[in-house]
Amino acid sequence: MTWRAISTRPCLQEYFNGVRPGERPSSSADAVVRAMTPDTAIGFRVPAVDGTGASLSASDFRQKMLAAGAVERLLDVEWVRNALRWVVWQQACIARSFPDAQASEALTAAPVLQRLLYR
């Protein structure tokens, strides 16, 4: 039995409708996302999608990670800040590469928190 036969996750080609990274211009992505670099990702505040217009900082994500079951003594504030920097940059790269599928939701709180928890 192959991995594909037992997995419920779609392969990348199916998920992105056959589009390869960079095939379509990222004009639908926000200007901040298009210009994001690892250096500009340092102080980026991730928008919350709860309708309040709030944005989340590294300390907010640390609290969410603790609420999700992370061990407090292992979750240093500087580690969260650094991990958030790289996750934000990675998500911006995904939004630029696949603007049709990812531009609007890649840099929101839920996918960023999911990647932080995975780390």
C-alpha cells in the first residue's frame, strides 16, 4: 500500500490546482507580504481573524502556545520571538508563491500558531 492510498491529505499539486510556485504574479498579496524579508518579519504583528481588528505579538503567541499545552519552562520568550520571525517570513513566502490559494489567509493567527506549535 502506498502512502498516497492511506493519506487523507491532498498532494500539493491537487491543493494548488497544478500551479507551481511563482507561476502567477503575487499582485493579490498585500504590499507588506510582497516586501517581507527575514529582517522585516522581526516586529511583524500577525492579524487576528476574530473580527476585532487586533494583532498578535510574540508574547500573545506564547500565551496561546501555553494554553495549547506547551511546557512553560521550555518556552522562552526569546525563542518564541525568533521562531515567530521565521514562521512569519515562511508564511509570507507561501503567500507570494501561491497568491490565489494563500494570499489572504497565510499570515493570519491560526496558520502561524499551527506552525509555531509544530516547532
